[in-house]
Amino acid sequence: MQLEITGHHLEVTDSMNNYVREKAERLKRHFDQVMKIHFILEVQKQNHKAEATFHVNGNHFFADAIADDMYAAIDALTDKLDRQIVKHKEKIKDHHRQEAVQLAAITEETVD
């Protein structure tokens, strides 16, 4: 997994860097085909903005979050990405599961 963290109008400290890496590991736990994650941390007047582009095999996800605190923005961002990943993962599994259920029903009918 390739992880890139950049800051706009902000110096990314070691603690922020470690915090983002911990959150990225949480995302990787749900979907292990992660190719690249690019986090952009930004300060706009009083608001702290975190955005990320998430690349998996065949798809790209984007999310952003704004909060009064950078760590809260990172938390909200990873929650949004987590929901997107889980939804994507369910779409992949549900598509093939219907075929397996139908095939199992057909084989049970022929056996009886």
C-alpha cells in the first residue's frame, strides 16, 4: 500500500502523520486490495479540512471532511471512506452471491 500525506498551509507533524497512518491501517483492514491513498490536510481560516483519494483495483474513491480540529476532520474522513469501502465490498460480494444461491437451489431440487 502506498500512502501519501501532504499539507496545504500546514506543516504535517509527526503526530499527525502517525495518526493518519493508524487510520489508514483501519481502512486497509476492510479491503486488502488497496493500491494507493493520498491524504491532503488543509487549514482554511478557522476550519480544518481533510480530504483523501483512495485507489483500489479498478475504482477510485474520494471523501473530504471539515471540522474545527484536524484530528476530528481526519476521524470524519476515515469514517466516510470506511463506509464507501464497505459498500463497495458488499456490491462485489452480493453480485456473485445471488448466482451461488440460485445454483444451490437448483442442485437441491435435482437431488431430491
